Amino acid sequence: MQDGPAAWLARRISFGLLTLFLLSVVVFAGGQLLPGDVGRAILGPLADPRAVAALDRQLGADRPAVMQYLDWVLGILHGNLGQSLEFRAPVSPFILGALAHSLRLAAVALVMVVPLSIGAGVLAALRRGTLIDRVISLAGLSLTVIPEFVTSILVILLFGVWLRWLPISATWRAGTGLLGQLDHLILPAIPLVVVLFGYIARMARAGTVEALEADYTRTAILKGLSGAVVIRRHVLRNALLPTITVIAAQTSYLVGGLVVVESLFRYQGIGSLILAAAHARDFPMLEAGVLSVGAMTIAVTLLADALTAFLTPAPVPGEGG
Amino acid sequence: MRNPFPLIDPVRRRQGPRENQLIGEFIAGQIGRRGFLRRGSALGLGWPLLAAIAGAIDPLGTLPARAATGKAGTTIRVGSPMPAGAIDPVTVGDAGGLLMLQQVGEFLVFDQPNLRLAPMLATAWKPNHDGSVWTFTLRKGVTFHSGGMMTAKDVVATIERLADPRNASNALSVFKGVLSPGNIEKIDDYTVAFHLDAPHGNFPYYLSSDNYNAIILPADYKGDFEKTWDGTGPFQIEKYTSKVGASFIANANWWGGRVLPARTEFSFFAGQQPQVLALEGGDLDVISQIVVQGAEGLLTDRRMSIIRLEAAIHRQVHMRCDIPPFNDQRVRRALALTLDRPAIIQGLFRGLADLGNDSPFAPVYPSANRDVPQRRKNIAEAKALMQAAGSRGFPVTLTTEHLLEMPDYAVLIQNAAREIGIDVRLKVEPPAAYYGSAAFGKSDWLDSPFGMTDYGHRGVPDVLLTAPLTTHGTWNAAHFRNPEYDRLVAEFVAEVALDSQRRIAARIEQLLLTETPIIFAYFYDYLTATRKGVTGVAPTANGELYLQSASAG
Amino acid sequence: MSREVIAAGVVPEEAPQPSRWRLLRRSGGFRAGAAIVGFWALAALFGPMLVPWNPFATDPLHALAPPSAAHWFGTDQLGRDIFSRVIAGSRDILTIAPLATLLGTIVGSALGLAGGTLGGAFDFVLGRIIEVLVSLPLIVVALLALVAFGASPATTIVLIGLVFAPLVARTVRAAVLGEIALDYVAAAELCGESRLAIMFVEILPNVLGPVLVEATVRLGYAVFAVASLSFLGFGPGPPSPDWGLAIAENYGVIAGGYWWTVSFDAAATASLVVGVNLLAEALHQALAS
Amino acid sequence: MSAALAIENLSVAYRARGEEREVLRGVSFAVPAGGAYGLVGESGSGKSTLALAALRLLPGAGRLTGGRVRIDGREPYVLDAGGLRRLRAHDVSMVFQNPARALNPSLTIGRQVAEAYEVLGWRRAEAEERAVAMLERVRIAAAARVMASYPRQLSGGMQQRVLLAMALAKDPLLLVLDEPTTGLDATVEAELIDLIAALRGELGTAHVLISHNLGVVARLCRRVGVLYAGRLVEEGPAAALLADPRHPYTLGLLQSLPSPGRRKDQGRLATIPGFPPPPGRPTEGCVFAARCVLADQRCRTEPPAAVDLGGRVSLCHYVERIPPLAHGTIRGVAFAPVGRAPTPAVIEAVRLSKTYRVGRRAVRALSDVSFTLGPGETLGLVGESGSGKTTLARLLLGLVAPDIGGEIRLDGVPLAALAANRGAAERKALRIVLQDPDSALNRAHTVRHLIGRVLRLAGLQGAARKRRLAELLAAVRLEPRHLAERPRQLSGGLKQRVAIARAFAGEPRVVICDEPTSALDLSVQAAILNLLADLQRDHGTSTIFISHDLSVVRFLADRIAVLYRGCLMEIGPAEQVFAGPHHPYTEALLSAAGMPGERRAPVRVASTLQGTREDGVTGCVFHARCPRRLGSLCKTVAPPVVEADGHAIRCHIPRGELGLAASPD
């Protein structure tokens, strides 16, 4: 926060916008390399070439690519995300719907994993060197790297097919209450919890160990404060700060990276939407999907940095020298 | 419902020409069940014989008349493929899209599972002397969901819309060279005449449920089907969410009588695996179509029941006849002889398929000829042919799509070909990349010397005979040019009478066995899976699902 | 002894620190990780020759047979021996993942070194590229590229490598900035050493520790990504015995009781990634101490 | 009244990588109620472990292997958790070396100090009132503002005062101070020492002070114990022990201190050969035998018994042979005094200034400094942290460019501002030896590469290079076997020798030494100072010796310059600067750096709250803290520079009235 919070915020936001623009150009360039064309993608392989040409003309997919990109950018400036070629309908309802789905699943996963992993991390630190510490560290370490589809299949089999406790497909029937929706989201959230548990627990443990061994904790103990007060007032506050950044760093994965889980649990998240749009060469949908994930990640990272900076005010400029 | 004809053929051998003529017309659906019974008895055929033939050929009778047996008012939960893009009767071309249309829309004629036509929105249809003009009489008292009555002007407008090239209709490839825009004549409010470009014996199939774009829409349809969902069928739209699912409610004033279930719910799936798990997990009652490969679990699961429909779904393994290494027909025949077809059927489909005899005439087609000897695995003959052709084996790349069981079938071909020295390398691509722009020179499908392509079920073999094999066929991946073959196919297509169709079929099958441009190893059954206790679910081999008499008990 | 000599007196050395390599070898995690990864590496190299059945031979009549004496892991839908395929299946993942990581680490380190030492515009651009890539999930980037360029081992390697490069660069850049703050860099500059010499002779040796740790961590992620990509159908095509592909083809069947078609491939994938991660963790501990 | 702290036969060991390493063995001493006991020892002697052991604060790996500790009769190792907590809440306190890390960064000072009172039972409001009172008692100005600020907003001195307040809140029986003032500026250290002494008088708390600085211990403690390699080698009344040591190690320590007036031309410093042993090395016999002048076979095999000398104890077989050693003159080659006339100056700095931009504010690190350096001459540069001495060094080396108007001339020829733009010869002429050898030497390279590279860059090849390398090794007293080793394998002293060898490798004209010895142990420091003096004599190199330690500068420097907040306060021949007249700031520095045995009237500067920098001040930068301030004159008018035979002073006060040093004894 070298030159005051307002300037810092402005700088970070401008960087964010620049990155988003860069992102849209990269996606536009990438989009051109997709094989086949929209008309063929909709009408199917055996459709009559004349029909394909007519459909391309109708959708305007036959215009030069740069024109399509410029129109799309103009649209963005007027706040409309453009028209999906494949569904011939405005893109925004699809994107918002998919984003809402992804955020809901991400929220459920976070609500399950954050307290669990931070609790485990702090416990492991408080009991460092003992068996429980090794078990938590090893579990965190190995679970984190197991690909989601391995855990998902295990979870589907165990809870969905054999025990039948929870529904397998994560898409709830229209009109089910919040609790009903939650019921559908627990199974797909489990693989995410398994992946994220390791990251957060390890960071929480490292932070707590560092705080426990810090001099200011020794000062607190020497004041004769009780163990609980020392932990609560001095250790935890400094220990859990870095975990905020770690959790924020998982945003792009949590929001857009769950293509595997979405396909297994039949859940229409933003990741699958982007992949489908790529297959169908639905350029506006693809661009809007990628940018929404990008914007979401930048926003959350910005928020996390601001929160961290707020909790530990940076040194006053002009110190030392 | 196995192949009905073995039962009938011995009977027919004992009948005279006129009786056979009648049976042929009844089989070809040119006369209704009651007409057959009436004229058959007039010809002196005994009542028990007539009933047996009628029962074998048309067990369902006209669909609606079936007695509904299950519990009323239930909700049927169906797993179906994800529709590709917007639901639009004119452009739809994928299984997911057609299933949605078919829930609300109806066709003039219904192509039953036994490939027999039954009246739907048209009560009767008859050709003129040479089959170049077909006249349809429409059913009275049919209302659209939006309230209007269905009359000839709606039918004319609908078919006109499909035949017009400016409308990017998927049905263009069906009507090409058959029906041109402007030749549809409204005789009166309930009669329509179709003037064809050339005589077609099987034209009614082109307006049947076989051609999924041909659901009848109101004349004033403006192209916004996803908002109106306006059809005449037993169900009306309740809610549609693209990429997620759809739900329909019973249509109280459906012309076909009572609709048993209160609601039906469709959930869209990107692949078969999640659907199988959902059915096992109790989230679904029905899966519209499953393929044996990957769903073996359902076949042996006591809690599930499988509906099997014999069908003409098959894989065409083409070998380009115009360039080496397959320009010599002896090499092509040698390769065809390496395949152990019964073992392939057992391995890939658990036996749920018919043997293919390297021609489009699937056993399910009434016009297919039984007498042509079935090709079997014969390595000795194959090696002899290779010797005769002066070839000691060669490397070649088999290009195919990553779709259902095709990659595994390619692996089986790879191992079989190795027995006569042909070293096959596999190139498996996503379907979109395999088809490319679906034009010669710009598509792996049409350019590769050795390729495998998936073909869906069709009510009649006509399109399968013309498009992939005739000299100017648009799908002629094998680059097969044989004037003799072209002449025979033109003759077959024009023929109305079933018996003459079967005579021509025999000569076509014989020609293709010698030339073997394309290997047809199997025609696998169309399978629908349901939970035990779910009754009245009526699928058809081209992907439709009639649920008006279904109940989730 | 004159005081002069005493003053210069022989000096007792500090107890030499136990070499990091011996420290590493003693840690349990390293031994376990090395055993697992070693096994799979051997399987990848010599597997196809040693396995009881030809992984590609099909036997449709004995498809989906349960584990038996003949077929230890049972057979798959085409009657192929699953045990042989699991052993042979390690070859794909163990060629693509390490090569991708190698590419990513080399390019990443070079970028990180340059970014850290040059600073200014280059560093700014590098920072923005890193931000773009971090804001996009790895899987989505991979899928988009594979859809565009068509899935082949080469594209996968280049793709994962280039996606990892900026992430490696970020770590290396941080380490380089740490080194630049030390005086020996200024001392080198004063002695007139060239910028390149400073980067590669002075700084690089001290940054190799973090690079090595980052590389092993990236290897874990690479294996994770390659397995996921082949599960989604973008890995090697049939008839490859690749684990992700086998799981994708068979997981629908296990509900019907054919559990063996998926469990051994899944166990193999899980064991490999855990093994690699144990190595990374042990290395990290050894270098950090 | 039982002793505030009684330690009998205490032994402590650490578990590291499987083996058990003993750090303390058989330490016994007692501190009466209200007493003041000093513990002296170098790094690795175990003094901090002793303090932590006394309060049962040993880290996880540490373990008490023998002996008993009693605080006011109660035994911390016997008390249960509640008892221990009560002991800490009411009777015992400790203050550590690094104040910044001992305060919780995310809580305000007020919260942390009030907390100490809340433990005693006061309610929040009452506790805060008492906290403010205690802050004022430790002489913190604007206590209310400090209560609301965060720890890192305070200077080192301020932070230590807050910790002291926290420690004394409970009015403890025993206060343990572990290196409380190390790392602080001399003037700040002096103020803190006075404060601690005053508080002990007022509160009657027993103090145990741990330090490696004999001066500080002499000023505060009545009794002193000397620790070496985990054993109390000597113990007794402070004054007697420091004046008349009865153990070779204590004697060696005192002799290696550049005592007042000692100068390089009067002969080399006495050094204790070798280096302090790393903690936990098992030794039979006397621990000091390896480095002791008197050591013989008996010392190396038979551990010495404690010899009682009446109120004093010494752990040595030959106690009686120490006094004669103390009075013998130390032979050694004296340094020929350098020719006074610095004709033509090697280095000439003209009006050097440097302004750093920090965010929106400009901080003037150096303003208008000019001086000359003759061939073979040593210029001592003295100043506290923030005085700009390091900035000056970086300017000379060309690592940083001076503000416009400043210029550096080598042999009369102006040098380019940045090293990059200077010629190879010019770059070779200036070399630097830095404070922390770990940072200055690339830890990945061997010693051969570190030194050899400079030679290669200087153009020496093949045989010439090998010969030069051997010469340099001998010059810095390194063995050829060290060539193959990496910095990680060498001790602090050895590493600094390598750095020095590298600096002298290219035959530089000027070597700048920036605090070369402040990171080293006392006994090792002397050897390095002798080495620098030798090299300078042998190579005729001019040196600029930067340090905050006046005694070290006095030993080496021919001329001394005093810097304060970027301004040159005083410059002149070493003797004249030490004798006086002094600039008020120099006077305060000299008084703060009081040597053991030197009586000097305490002159203290007023302490100001860090961060109240008055930039752009027109008058003297020292006016805010100057005890001899002439009202508003110093604040507004820039002081003139008055020069008399080479000794210039920048001050308004006429030379006659400036302070003079007391007669050196």
C-alpha cells in the first residue's frame, strides 16, 4: 500500500482490465483455429451443403473473423454479451446461469472445506511432531493430487449407487427448495473438498507453526496469559492471514476448472459451457464464458489482497534508510 | 419381436399370385389391417391364417389403439442426449433435438418398429399407377396445442418449408431429387397430392416419422419453435431449459385418446456413462437409447429391463476402390473374409445385433433377400485372394470417429487384418474433425483410403443404397463407380411391389459381395433401458420415444 | 611458539552440515515416493515386454471376465488383459508428463531469470502474462487448445509445458529477486561481470534449489492434468492402454458389478501422483532446512 | 529473604538430528534480592540458553540434564502449569534482544501493554490507565499516541522501552535481560542503560543482564560471570574482575578490546587465536585449552577445579600465573606512522549529496559532504544508523549516482557517477568489504572461484594467477585446503578473510570497509582488525573504515569524519577528534561509548520519537537533540564550518567553549 489505498486499488483494477483485454484477444486468436464451422456443427455432418451455407449466412458466421470480434467488443461496451450462434439466443442468460451454478457448487465446497482444513492445519501445528500431525500432513499431501475423476467415481459408487444416500446428478428439478439443491450439491462437492483440503491445511499449519515459534508468542506466555488466550489473541490472528490468499488463488480452479466433475455429475457449470462452445465453434459464447471466469478470478484475488493488506497495515513509508 | 417373415414365408409359398400380391400390399402397409382381413377373407383365406399373418406383421396395430395397462397420472423421468443447439424442426439433425420435437409434434405417417407404416395425422395414402403422384387423406378433428384445427394448408406449408433450399432445412438431403418446392397440391381441406420429380415406391416413408424434420406445424409458423412448441402430439411443453432438461404435461384434447402419464421429465446428458449411473442411482426411470458397449451392467442388472428393437444401425467400413491399396477387389474381399462376425457381435453387443452381409440390406428390411449366402471368416480363401492379387500385405491407416463402440470395432479389424499381413494403424478423431466440411477434398470421411463411418437407422434402405454407393452419391466414401449397380438401384427405388423389390435386392447383394467396396459386418439392435416396473414405454429405432401409454409403476 | 604463529593458529572447522543428499535419503517420504515412481518408471520402460499377455490382443468371447488366475486383473470390454494394460498404460503418462514439466521448467526458469534480473518492461509484460494464465483454469486452457490443434501427445506436451512456464517463472522470479538483494550480485557487477554471467554464473546456482522443488511439484500437477485430459477424451486414442482413457470408457459399467475394469487404472493413477508428490515434498523439506 | 535467583550445577542439552549435544554443564551462581548480576560470553557460549533455562522457557529440543533452579525459593521445574503461570504473571519477567519481533505486529501497543495489567486482575479501563502511566515511567514522550500506534511505527529504542514497561508492569522480583541493547545505536543504547539502572533503583528488582558487551555489563552489574563453551569459567565482583581478571579467557577478551587511546601504530591488538567452539562439542580437560596461551598437557586432560579466591571463583589450573601476563607489554611490529601530508589526494569527494524518492516524499540521505583521502591513509567514518554512511560508500563505488553537483575525483580525475560507465581501471581501483560475509560471498562458489574470478577479470592468467592467489591466501592467513570449500563450511571469521582477500585481489587503490567486524565475535574481531592494518601497510592501500563503534575506528583510523543525518559534523586527525574540542554530537557519541574503566561525565542527547523527521530544516540537523543548543539560532541558521590545522567542526558554538575529553589515563 505504498502510495495509499486509492491509488493502489486504481492500479490493480487497471491491470485487471488490461489482463481481461489480453485474455479476450488470446481467446479470439485461439477461436480461429477451431476446426469446422458453426452451420455444420448445428446441422450435423450429413446435412446438405446448401443448408449449411444458408444457416451460416443466417447466423452471420460467414463474416470475416475480425469483423465478428469487433462487433462483439462493441457489444460488450454497450453491455450486451452478444448472441450465441448455436442457441440463437442472447449469451448472458447462459453465462449467468452457468456461473450461478459454478458459484453455488464452489460455495458449498468452500463451506465444507475451509473450516475443516483450517481446523486440521491448526490442530496439526499445535500437536506438531506427533502422529496426528503426520497423519494430517500426509493425508493432505496425497489427497490433493488425486485427480478429481478418481475421487468422483469412488464417491458416486459409494454414496450414489451402492448406499443410495444422495442423488448422483447435481442438477435439481426446477423448483426444489434450497435444502433440496444442497442435497444435490454435496456429492459433487466432495471431490473438490478432497483436492482443496491439502492446500489450505498445509498453509494453515505452516502459518500456525510460524506464529507459535514467533517471539511475540513467547512474550505473551511470559506475561502469564493462559494458553487459550495466547492462541486466540496472538497466534491465530497472525497464523491464518496467509490462508486467505491461498483460498483466493483457487478461484479460477473452483469456478471454471471443474469440467471433469461437471461432466460426471451432469452439472451445467461454466467450465462445461466453455468446452461445449469450443466444440460448436460458438464464438460469442466461448469469449463471454472465458472472460467471465477471468473477471471472477481477478476480482476475487483483488479482494483477497485488499483484505490481507487491510489486516496487516504495511510499514509506514520512509522508514530506515 | 423377432423377425416376423420366417413365419410368413412358408405360408406364402403355398399361396397363388393374387394372394401373395395382397399379403405383399399388407406387408408394405398399402392396405390397413382391417382392409387386409376384409379382402383376404374375400379371397377365401381362412380366418385363423389371416389372423396369424396380421398378428405377426402388425402386433401393435395402429399405435393409439393399444390398451393402456399401467397406473395413470405418474411422472416419467427420462435421460436423453443433449440437444445440439436450438430446438428448431427445420434445422434439427441430432438425436437429442428430434426427441424433443417428437414429444409435441406428430407426422403424417408413423413408421412402426417393424418398419411398417401406420396412419398418424394421415388416415390413408395411395400412389398413382407408376408411383409418381401420392395422394394423402388427412385425419379430421386434430387440434394444435395453440387451439387451431389441423387442415391441408398446414401440411402443405410444412412440407413446402422443408423442401425449399433457402430454408437451411436438414430434410433437404432426403427430398433431393424426390420432391421439389411448388409440387404439393391442396385438393381439399383434408386431401393433399404430392407430385414427385421421379417415381418413388417408398415415398410415404419420406413423410413418416423416419424423416424427423417432417412434424406438421401450423401454416403461420414463424421459426420460433423454442417459444411456441406448437404441435399436435399427446404432450404439451411445460418448461424447457437448454443444456439442462425439459418437462411436458399431458395434452387433454389429444386426438388419439387418453394420455396415461400426467407429466414427463427429460434430463439432458453429454454421454452415456453418466446416464447409466443416474439410472442405477434411481434418478431416472428410462434412458432413451443405450449401446451395449459401456452399459453391460444394465443387461445383467435384475432391477432393470431392456426394450430391444431390431434395427438397421450399422458401421460402414469403406475401402477406396479408385486408389491403392484397395483398388483390387480381391484385396477388398480378402479383408472382408478375415472378420469373425459372430464373435464381433458377441464381443461388442452381447449378441444383440444381426449379421451383416456386406450390403445395406439389413435383415430387418422386408425388402432384403434371405437366399444370398452369408459371408463367413475364411483365412485360407483370404490368403489365396491376396496371393492372386500379388500382394504380400501392406501398411494402411484406418480413420474413424471416437463414437460409441467404433474405436473398439477398429481395434478388432486391426487384429483381424494382421492375420493376412495387412498392418492397420488407427487414427481416431472427434466426429466434428472426422466429417470436416463433409465435401470431397475437405473431409477425412470422404478422402481417407480406409475409413469407418456411423449410419443411423432408416425405415427403408433407399438412402443407404443411393448416397454411399451410386456413382454420384454424395456420401460415396468408397469412390465406388459401377454402372450395373447404379441401374439396379434406380430400378429398386422405383419398384412399388415388395416381391419385385426383393428380387432386385438379391442381384444387388450378389454384386456387392463380389465388389465389396464397403464392409457391413453388423446391424445392431436399438436398445432402451427402463427401471423394472416401468411399463408402456414405446421407443422406435430412429430415436423416438412414445410415452402416451407409459407409467412409472 | 611465538604469539605470531598462535595468532595465525590453525582454525577448528565448524561441524560440516550433513550433506543435503544424505538428509534426503533418510526421509521416509522420499523413500516411499522413490519406490512408487521407480516402479512405474520401470513399468513404462520394460513393462510391455514383461507382461503375461499382449496388452493389445483382443478376445471378444472372454470380454469382462472377473480377475482370475489367467487374468490377474480380469479382462476389459474387448477381452484384453487388464493387468498388462495397466502396466503398459504407464508409458504414455510417464512420457508426456515429465517432458511437459521439463519444457515448462526450462522455459519458465529462463523467463523467471530474465524477468528478475532485467526488470522494467520485460518484467511488466511477464507479470501480465502470468496474471492472464493464473486467471484461467489449466483444464479449460488445455481443452481449448486441444480442440483447436487436435489431441496428440506432442500438442499435449507443448501445451502443458507452455501453460506451466509462466507459473514456474513466477517462483523463479521471486527467488531471483531474493538473490539480487544480496551483496554478492552488486560485488559481481562492480568487478565488471556481464549481465549474462551474473544471471547464469552467479544467480542460477543459488536458484536451482527452488527450481528443482517447483519442477517436482509441477510434475505432480502435470500427471494430474494428463490423466484428466485423457479421461475427457483428449489423451492418446484407442487402442492405447492409457489409464485415463480406460477409466473414461468403463466407469459406466462398474455400477453393473464389473468393478475391476476401472479400479486398477484408478489405483495406478492415484499411486503415481501420490508418489511424485511425496518426492516433491521430501525435496522441499531437504532444501528448506 | 531467599535469593531472587539461585542456580546450582545446571546442565542443559539439545537434541538435534538424533544426537544429544550438551550446551551447559555445571553452572552455579546466585543473585540476591535486588541484586544485579552480569553474564558475559561470546556466541555459542550458552548464555541465552542459561537465561531461557532459568525461566523454564527452553524450546522443544532443549532439556535440563542436571541441577536445580530456584526463583525466590520456588522451583519452576517443579511447579505445575498453574503455579508456573502465576510465577510468570507476578514475579518474573524477561526482555529479549530483538524488540521488533517480540511485539505482536497486528495488535496496538496499548492492547499489548494493558494485557499485562489485565492478567493481574485490573479491568480493561483501569489496565489502560496504568499502562499509560508505566509508558511515561519508561520515559516515552507522547505515551497516549504510542498506545494507539502499531509496533512497526516505533523506532528500535521505543519498542524496547515498551517491552520494558510490559516486563515491569507486574513489579517483578526478577528481571532477566538478554542482550537488550545490541543492535541499537550507541546514543540510544546509552539512554536505555541509564533507564534500566534507574528503574532497578526505584523498584528494587533483581536484574540478570546477559551481554557480549563488557562496557554495558561494567556499567550495570555488581557481580559478573564469564561463560565459555557452556561453563562458568570465572565469577566475581564486576569492578575487581574487569580490572584484575584471573582467567586466561577473561584476560584475552579484555586485551582484544581496543581500549581507549590504543592505536595501530602503538602495536597490534592482542588476539585470542582460533575461534569459539561450536555449541555441544564434547571436550575433556579445560574447555579453553585449545586457545589458551598457558595451556599444557594437564590442561588438555584434567578438567580444572573451581579455585575460590575469596568472593571470586576461577576455573583454571594456573590462576596465579595470570596477573604477570596482564602487565607484560605486547610485542609486535608497530606501524610506521603514515606521512601526514596527503599530497595528491587519491580520492576527493566534492559536495556529494543524495536524495531518495520514497512514495511522494523525498528523503535526503546525504547533503553536501566533501573530503579527501591521501595514499595509504585510513579515514574513519563514524555515524549511527540513518546517518548516510552506507549511502556515501555506495556513491563512491558508483552503485548509486549522486545528486547533480556532486563529484568524485580519483587521482584528481573526475569519475563517472555509475560504475557501469567507468573504465575497467577506475572500477578496479575501488573495492569494498561488507559487514555480512554470508551475503557478500556467493554461497554456491568455492573459495578458489570467489577469489580467482576477480583475478581473472583483472586480467591475470595461468601461472601468474596461481602465484597471486597463493600470495593472497597467505596474506589473509588462510590455508590452501580452504580453496576447495564453500562459504557454508567456513566460520564467520574465515568468511570475512575470504571477502578481504577478494577485495585486495585486484590491487585496488582504495578499499572501503563497511562495518567489517560488527557481525563477528569479540575475540575474532581483533584478528580481522590486525589483518586490515597489515594489508594496508603492505599494499599501501588507502582505506575508508565505516563503523558505529568508536573504539574500533580509533584503533585503525588516521583521520575521522563524523556523520549525522547526512551532514558532515566534524572531520580531522584521529587524535584531535578524540581529544577535543568536540562537536556536541561527537561528545555525546564518545560519552555513550564509555569504555570499561573510563570515567566520563554522561552527556546524553534528548531522544525524539522516530518518524518526526523535520525535512528541509534550514539550521543544524542536530538542533532537535543537541544538549548545547543555542536557542532558535541552531534551528534557523545553518552552522558555519570552522577549521583549525585540519580539524573542521560544523557548529555555531565557538571552538573554545566546546567540550574537551577528560585526560586519558
